[in-house]
Amino acid sequence: MTLEQLRIFAAVAGHLHMTRAAEALHLTQSAVSAAIAALEERHNVRLFDRVGRRLELSAAGRAFLPEARSLLQNAQNAIRTLDDLAGLKRGALAVAGSQTVFNYWLPMRAARFTERYAAIALTLIPGNTAQVADAVRDGFADLGFVEGIVDEPRLARRKVATDRIAIYAAKKHPLAGRQLKTSDLERAAWILREEGSGTRAHFTNALSRKGIDPSALNVVMSLPSNEAAFAAVEGSLALTAASTLAAAPHVAAERLVALRYNLPERGFELVTARERSRSRAAAAFLEMLD
């Protein structure tokens, strides 16, 4: 049994999906499947049950998961100890970010960090809010930055920046320039981010607080990126909800227009593991933010 096999097992257990685990680990699906098969064969035990097209942890898998996570955390703590002894003259830092944060807020700060601490190998891990939370919880990322809601008792959260969601349409959309009403939202076709994204969660929660049932929306397409949603909306009569930060270049280029409908501000949040010690590299990154 290797640490890499443990890391892969924990990722598959977190996602319950080989392809999504492979994407989170930046590995091929065949490499992930082979690692799980090797573990199962070596110890003559089935860790996952294949139920239709889904994966479920077997009884043995459920019993093994906390032990695997504990071993991974101990290994990560050992690496951090050595890095700390080097006094930021060497080491590594993994930072995960949900899509809007990763594409529009994190890069400038990451570049500033690498300029200041050139000897620290900085790895940036993209995902949606749920995937970032999983990466931090399971020890694959030291720090996570998200724009969505994280409900995980093992993670601590604090706001580090603010953003706002708005509703966008193609420039010549019939609703452009009008104050939107509830009936407009319910009649419209919507192209939204995928389930698990912070943008979608914030938008649907905001509608719920206004007394609008999000399930009543006619969502014709769910897409895994802001840019894909913008491209689809620019060529259609559908609406989308997105970060003003992400949409700004499209609005400036007059490909999209923000519609008149007030949505509450949202925060970008730092998520960290409550029980995991913070490395000097992670502390330096956060100090730079402050």
C-alpha cells in the first residue's frame, strides 16, 4: 500500500465517481481505476460496490476511509514540519479555488506570492465549491477559496473578499433595460452553472429568500464553466446568473448586458481544515492577503 493509493482511494470515496476523482487529482481515469483495483486485490477486499452506474463505499470501504484520511493527514503534517524547518527556503503549497475565484480573483494573488517566495512550489487546483471543500477536507489542498456555501463541520471558514451575482442576457434581449418581475424569471429559459457550483447555489438561495421557488425555473442547460454559460447565452434568448467579476469583460465588449434585478452581495471565503496544522507557507500566503 502506498500513499498515492491512499490519496486516490480518499478522492474516489469523496466523489464516489472515478472520473471526477481523476479530474480532481489530475490523473487519468485508468490510473485511478488501477490504483483502486490494486488495493482491492492486494488485500483481498472490495472497497466500493458498483450499483448501476454509481459507486458506493462497501462496509470495508467505510471502515477503512477514516484510517486512510488519518494516514494522509499524518504524512502531510510530516511534510509541513520539514518545510517549516526550511524556513520558507523550500517547500510546497497547494491552493484550491472554485471557478470564479480561481479564474478572476486568485491568479493575481498567486503571482504575488510566487514573486515573494520563489522557492515555494505553489500548486493551484481548480474545481467547484464542493470539490474545493473536498480537497481541503481530504488534505489535497492546504487552503481553499470558494464563493459558495460550505457545510462541512471539519472545515473553518472566513470571508476574504466580496462579489455580487447579477442576471445577464444577450445585448438585444427583449428584457434588456426593464426591471425584472417574478413572472419574467419564471417564463425565461435559463442556462446556469452545474449543481455544486457556488454561483448557482448563491443564486438559487437568493431567489428562495425572495419567495421564488428555484425549481420553478426553466433550466434548459447546466454548464461547468462561466465562459461556457456566457457563450451559450450570447447566442440565445436564455438568461444566466453569474459573478459581476466574471461577466465584466463580456459586458465591456457589449456581448452581454446585466438585467435590472437586485441580488444580494456574496463573499469569497477561505476554507481550512480545523484539525490540521497550518504550514509556514500557508501562513505566509494568508499574511500576504491581509
